[in-house]
Amino acid sequence: QVAKRRLGSVGVALALETTAIPRTLVGVSAYTSGTTHNRPKRDMENVNARVYLGDVHVRGQYGPLRVRGLALIGTLESADKITAANASLSNALGAARTPVGSAAYALFLETVVDLLAVLPVTTKHRLDLFARYDAYDTMWVAAKTLDNPLMERQVLTLGANYFPHPRMMLKAEYLSRWINKDNAW
């Protein structure tokens, strides 16, 4: 029994990356593990509730221009059973009683340009202008009673990072977030 419990919680991760394209890193990674053996209550020992995560990521440096991006997807087996078990947890356990979705996604794209490297000035300082777009939904696939459109979000971030010294940064940032309420943006 004890050996089975430990084995069921073993996680496996894999990452593959390449720099075959000059100044660019492209990669994929994956992770899987059992989830029911770390519960505060041993009420799901015989439920298969494996989590799977996978991503594709890219990073590039092209002179003063830097780009990064990531697309991630995750799935969880038996999410409906976990949600039901969470709802029945005692408040005395101090554990969250939240519903969980059976799939989630996240992605981001970011572009940064060092403006001082583009301008005809000689300086050791750096002034990075950046734009970043994020989209995510932690309840992308959920039971009809749980699918909360408020979990689908998009974020646009614009800003500047000024480096007067390699170990010091001054930051200015603007962030705008859209929450999908009844598919109305």
C-alpha cells in the first residue's frame, strides 16, 4: 500500500530545446504526475487523476530586439471527482474547497527593444521598451456547472525599463486586463 502511494505521486518531466536557428532557442517540455496522493484527506486513493502539462517555447535575441513566447496546455483526469471530493472536505483541514477544471491553457508573447542601442548614442545604460500579451483560462474545459467565463482572461502590458546601472532598474508599466464575461469584451 505504501509503495503504491509513493509510486502514484512520482512526476516525470521532459524538455527538449534547440538553438539550430541562430540567436534563437526553440523548445518543448512535458510533465505528468499523479495528483490524488497529496490530498489532506485519503479519500481518492483509487481515483486516477493524472495531470498532464505540455508547452512550446521560443526565445530570441537579434541585436537590440528580444522576443519570447510560450504556449502551454494542461489536462487533469477525473476533475469532476476531485471537485466533488473538494466540496466535501472539512473546514477544519484548512484546505481549499475549490472546483477544478479538466483543462487549462496559457500563452504569452513578449517583444523588447533596447532603444538606446538603436539610437546613435554611446552609453552603458539601457532603456528597454516592451510589449507583452498574455491569455489564459484555468477552467478552459470544465463541467457545465463549473465553466466560469470569468476565468478566461487576456492581458496587454506596455512599459519601459531603464537601467542606469547593470544592477539597478527603474520601471514604468501600463497593464490592461480583459475578462470574458458572457463572451463580451
